[in-house]
Amino acid sequence: MVENVIHELTAEEAELYDRQIRLWGLENQKKLRNSKILIAGLNGLGAEIAKNIILAGLKSVTFLDSAKVSKLDFASQFFIPTTEEGKNRAEACLLRAQALNPMVELTADTGDLKDKDEEFFKKFNVVVITEASIAEQTRIDNICREHNIKFFAADMWGMFGFSFADLQEHEFAEDIIKHKVISKPHEKVKTEPVTHTTKRSLKFPSLESTLSFDFKSQYFTKRMKKTGPAYIVMKILQKFREDENRDPLPAHRDEDIKKLLAIRDSMSDANLIPDIYFEHVFGQISPSSAILGGSVAQEVIKTVSQKDAPHYNYFFFDPQTACGFIERIDTAY
Amino acid sequence: MAAEIEGFFKNDLRDKIASSKLLVVGAGGIGCEILKNLVMSGFKDIEIIDLDTIDVSNLNRQFLFHKEHVGKAKAVVARETALKFNPNVEIKAYHDSIFSTDYGVSFFQRFTMVLNALDNRAARNHVNRMCLNAKIPLIESGTAGYNGQVELIERGVSQCYECMPKAAQKVFPGCTIRNTPSEPIHCIVWAKHLFNQLFGEDNADEDVSPDTADPEASGDAGKEALDSESNEKGNVERTSTKQWAKNCDFMPEKLFNKFFNDDINYLLSMSNLWKTRTPPKPMKFGEHDEIIAEMSDVASSAGVVRDQKVWTIAECQQVFAESVNNLKEQVLKLNEDDNLVWDKDDKDAMDFVTSCANIRSTVFAIPRKSRFDIKSMAGNIIPAIASTNAITAGFVVLHAFKVLEKKFDQCQSVYVRAQPNARNQIFVPEKFITPPNPNCYVCAAKPELILKIDTEKITVKELRDDILIKEMHMVNPDVMLDGKGIIIISSDDDETECNEAKLLKEMHIVDGCILKVDDFFQNYELTITIIHKTAERDDPKFEIVADKDVLKTAESVEEVKKQKKEESTSQPQPGPSNGASSSSNGTKAYESDEDDLIIVEPQSLVAEKRKHSAGGEDESPGCKRIRIEQEPTASSSKGSTAMCSIDDDEDLICIDDD
């Protein structure tokens, strides 16, 4: 798949990455520098993910997008100058993205995601897909499973968003902190944290297998009373995308809200998902893109460095509650 | 520019975004991210202030800055880059300190809201007071590593930044640093003090020589040592280490033998200290068991390997000699009265501290550390990454939307976590807004506090500089003795200069007196009740008690503390657990500009503790107390008591951003 040569960091890299090396260590920084990432879909969310991983210092990042820059992108796509309306979105990102870190190789691919085959995806360690149909996401995840490429799908509608991870068989190191008593018997008990690193592994279900998950089951309905209805909100927005072949548009605000409410009523109990959930699902709002994009980028970094437990397997950001939480969606569960 | 296009937001929010005026304080990791979110969301009128300039180590997260901007003003470059994102915004940049008197209450009143993106407690306290007095909502935030936090500060609605005591900076007793170090950090603090004694500004609190007045050493041996000291060397040398070093032309060998051989022999003569401890082993320059040839790579190579490996004794000695020679050159270039200032990013200063700390560690049988690790501790470096700052700043601006809509009830504090809590949450909103502390010495209607102080030892100048300004973050206080109408301190310097050197007692400030303190600039009035207490050696010289009701309990704590002290003198004593308390004596471990905001999130503790107890063997002693927190934290006061009772550092989430 991808060669795994680990070079020592240069003094220049050590200086630039000092504050993060102090967090995740020198070895993980070296692993980052050997990884190749694909980001498909360069709206605000794609830009936020790209920004954080480029700053972290990977080997290469490829932007894949056949769409043209539209006014709507300017709500959160800070890589694209406002003068670039109508240009290809992937290409329009390059200049500002490169300025963040000249040491990362950046490429823009203006092709269509649909036309990309197995050979294309094999060039990457991690693939992040945004703004794609469920069918496309499933196709790509299945290719990634064949070749042990780590797969992420993520989407942002207005202020609401989710991410999904299929890391297949994923091994990682985890630090377990225990408290060791260091005081003498007659003294007040005083402890000091002792860190042990252990190896763990997780096996992720495919995206396809999670699609048949029964969210109407009694068990999940009960669970949603605690976590909120984010999972179904995602399902409604995905259904809208399938039905309309687009996402809700600010220009069609009132009309699209009606359509979304109709989908909600057909899929679920209206009491479970208040109307207010559909007030902020238009375009991509910058602060929310930053929140979800920060989370996805951190998961990509975790995956590549094989450090700490990844989010298994869905993650939701619910702007109504300001809560970001992991939801395990697994038919075998 | 979401608000420029109809349909992104509901119309009322859209209008409010377009018509509001915001101040961002700080253009660092969080500040850059906030500014990006604001201009992309469609805010039209923004001002940003930051004192700092851009450093290479900022570039991994402060993404508005690039390599070519290193050395330039953060606020100015942040403005330039953000304007490229959205040219239709008015951004005013100030390369200035927020403490400057140009930014008074009327400056703050021009804004709809203030967003803090700061890295130190002093500035956070200051902006907190300015916003409370200007009656402007403030959104406070901070990050450290994977952790972050956002909270709303709105007078009468939520806690202000100073409602709850923050954990005091860790302070080590002087005798631990000077006589009986037992951990690497003790030797690192000592090495920084040694730097200042030799090349920096003299500070009486930073003496590095053996401490003959150590109460533990008292007894014949100590006296003998003292006698022999004055007999052999006399007292003159002791008065100025720097002068002595100059007299011997900063010869590395002489310096080395004094600090690591002669002084250690002297410590050994204080035999009481070594009854239960492993005695130190003096070391002379050039004495080591290692083969010289091995050290060449540290001497010549720079960068990663040199930083990461733990140096041998031979290497430490070599680096010591080189860094002393280089620092001597630096000093010679200065004017007569000028001094070097220790800086973690100065190669020689950092080499000096690394080698000295490691040599002293070896003398005291403490493990040595790499230059990389020592830099973290000596420079109090808080790790920082792009993603945590992006997430945290995202929450700041979402909170700003809610404040514009006056939905204060939805502005609960949000915590960003490294690992999920028991409910699988990574971004955790609090259930309720924590109401203000009615006894807060800042945001209460009539702020007051109790100051326990040794009125026979503290001067008026110390009251002003060390307590009111340094500890309580006032800018330019006036102090009046209540009832008598005597002005003790005037913000107009000349008026009361003659009082400065006087002891409080001489100014008739004694037990039971009431002081009226007024900081005109912060628009902050405070009533202080003085309680006299006699401070023993190494006791804090003063203690601030925020909550009057606490006084009784505080006194009983005092009793317990005294008993404890007899049992163990090695541990710094915490203040009363409820109510603000701080001490200012002894030696500060961390004294860098990268200050800390320390926050404890009850839920995170629950999750952590569960994990530990599931792990079995070593259960933290804090466990029981924290378990209580598993009950919903309905009342804030309960939450805060638990916060203060936790004593292992690991449970404190240190939030920051530089």
C-alpha cells in the first residue's frame, strides 16, 4: 500500500511542531509525516479538516472536488478567495492551504468522485469523504475495506453534523493512568499518577452494515431520550439529499423546511425531533464546521498515529444542546 | 459570509450579527480561530488586541500566521489575513496590552460583547472586571492539549471569572529548593534561580546557597556549619553571588566547584538534614566516570537528538562550561546595570539550566531529564494543537450567537475532552448555568474580603505591589483606612510615596481595621478587613479569604495545618478549601508568562475515577469525595466544594492557550 520509511525529524520540523510533539510525542509526529490523506468535498467542513491536518504535518493531502465555487461556500470556506467564484473548488483551495505548511505536499484533483476506482484510493492511508451520496460512501468504504485504507465520511448541514469511521481492524496504543501511593504510612495519603501504555485493537463494522440499523427499536428509542435525536436528524437530511439530489438551500429556506418536516413525519415521531432542529441546516456555518472539522481532523491524526481509542463509530454534533457525542451503531450490537 | 446571504440564519439573528460590534482579546491559537469564524459568519465590525509577536512555535496552530510573519505583531497580521477571507469587514487591530489605561470601562462599553482568547490569569481577571463594570457580556475560553473550555460571564446570570478560587500556583518551600531537593523540578527551579543570581536580576527570594536557617537543620550541627562558614569565608562573599562570579571572571570550573562541591559539602555539615534522607554527593569539575569521546555529539550537534537524549555527566559538564562562557559574553555586551532575562528559547540560557539541573539532580541521586523535558518544566510550556483550538473557538462563536439572541439560558459552559465521559460525550455542555457566588469579592454588589496578614512584617509597598497588584490583579489602587480617613496608598504616586517603606502597623493598620480599596481604572471598589496573624518562617506572609462565613472554618483548618506541619514540613500547605486563598512566599515553580486557568469539570472526574476504580489496584484517595459528584450537580456550591477538595494535580484540567 504505502511505504513506511521513518526518517528522523529535522531541527526545523522539531521547532515548528514543538507544541504538538509535547502532546503526542516524537514517534507519532514521525508517523504523521509518512501518511497520505484524501479529502473529497471542499466545502467549509472539508476546509476545516484540511487546515488542522495540514498544520499537524502530514506527508501529503489530496483535494478531490469537481464542483464549482458558489456564493454559499463563502459562509465557511476560508481557503477560497471571494474572487474565485465559478472556479473549481479543489484548485481554488490550493494557494491558501499550502501557505499553512509548505512542508506538506498538496494536490488538487478536479475529477468526479464517482469516476474514482480502486487504484485511485489505494494511494492513500486515510480517505475522508464529504458531501457524497450514501451509495458513493458505501462503494468507497467497500474498496477501503479491501485494502485496509482507513475510511471516514462526514457531513455538515448548517450547524448540525456527523462523522462516521470505518477503521476496519485498528490497533492502537492507549495510556492507562493509575494512582500510585507515594506517601509514607504515617503521612496523609498522597498519590502520583503512573502511566502505563497498553496495546488494544478494535474491529469496525462496514458502513453498509450500519445502514440496516433499526433506529425504531425500543432499545434505541430509549437511548435517544438521553442522547437526543441526532441520529434520526442525520437520516432525515440524508434522505433529503437522496430525494432532491442536493442539500437544503438558503434561497429555498421555507420550502425546504417544509420538505424536511414532511420527511421527519414519515420517518419518526414528531415529538422526538422538535421543528427547531431544521432552522439551522442551511449551507455550512463557520463555527460549527470548525467544531466538527476539528473533531474529524483529530480522529484522522489519532488513526494515523495509532494512539488513543478512536470514536467508534458515529459521532454527532448537535447544535441544540451544544453536545458532541459518540454513538455506536452496529447491527451486531 | 453567512449573514450577507438571506436564508442561512433566521432573520433576527442575521440582523444582529450584521449590526453588532465585537472585541476579541488575544490573537493566539483561539483568537485566530475566533476571528476566522466571525468574518466568515458575517460580523461586520470587529476589534482585536494582542501584545504579542509571532514565534515559529505558534505556526502549528495559529493559522492566520505563516513563516514570513515571524516577529510581526499578532493582532496586525491576524487582521490582514482575516480581511482576505472577507474583505467586507471593518477590523481594527491593536498591538498593545489590554492593561493599558487607553482601554478603560468606556472603551469596553463600545462593544456588544467581548470574546476572550487569552493565555494568562492576570489578563483574564482584568477583562472580567472591565466587562462586569461595563455591563458587557464576556465569553471566556481556554485550551490545554486536548482539553478546552468555554463559558459565558454575564453579571447576575452566571459566575464571573473570579467567583470561585483558582488553584494557586504550586509553590515549593525555599529549604526544599536550597537544601533538600527530591524531584527533578526542585533542581530545575534551583537552576533557574542560579541563572538569575549569576546573570539576571537579583532577587532575595531566589537565593541558591545552602539555607542555614532551615528549621529542620537547627541544632548544633547547623550552628557549627554557620560558624565555620563565617570563619572560613566571611560574609562578604555571600552577599552577592554575581559579584563573586565576576571577580573570578565566570570561570566555569570555579563556578562549578562552588555550587556542586563546596556548597554541597556545606550542606552535608548540616547533619540533621540527612538523618532520614540520602545525603548528597559533592561533585568536582572534570570528575566523571565517562569516556570523553562519547560526548562529542552533544557538543557539536544541534536539534532533535541533542534535545531528546538524557545527557551524561560528562556532557552536562561540557555544556555547563560552554553555556557559562557564552552567557558571560552576552553579559559583557550589556550596560553596567543591565541583566540577562532567562528565556526558554535562548539556547545558552536553556543549556545552562538543563546542565545545572541535571548536575544537581545527580548530586542528590535524582534522575536526570532530557533538555526537551526540562524545557517543558522550566518554561511551563502548555502543549497546544490546532484541532482543540478550532473546536473551542467554534463554541465561543456559537455562544456569541446565543448571546445576541439573548438566549442566556442556553449558554452553559462547554468542556472539550480528550476521551469520552461515561455518557460517551466528547464535547460536554453543563446542565445548568452556574449562578454567581454571592460572596464573590469581584462581582458581588458590595465586594469584600478578609486579608490575614502579618502587620508587623508587611510594608505598605508590599501591600500594594505584592498583594493588590500581583495577587489581586488591580492596576492602580487607592487605599484608605476606613473610619480615620487616612490615605495609605494613592494612585497618584507622589502623594503617598513617604508611606511606602512603612510597616502596616506603623500606619495603624492592625487587627480589625477596615481598608477601602478603589481601583478607578477597573471601576472596582473593595472592602478589606485586616486580621493580624504572625507569620512563621516559610509561612505565607498573607492569606486572602474571600468569604466571610468561611473565617471560622478557616481558623479550624489553621489548627489542623499547624499539627500537620509538625508531622511533615516537606509539603506545601494548601489554604482553606472553601474561599479564595493564596500564598505568596517560598519559590514559584512556574513563573512564565504562560499562565494557567485551572478548571475542574465534575463529570470528567467521575469518568476518570470510574476508570481508575475499574482498573482495580490503586484507587485514588479522592475517590469517595468525588463519587458524590455522580449525583446530578444541582447546586453549584456543592460542585465547587468538591472542586476544591481534590488534591491530586492530575484531576485538574489546566486550560490554556499561548
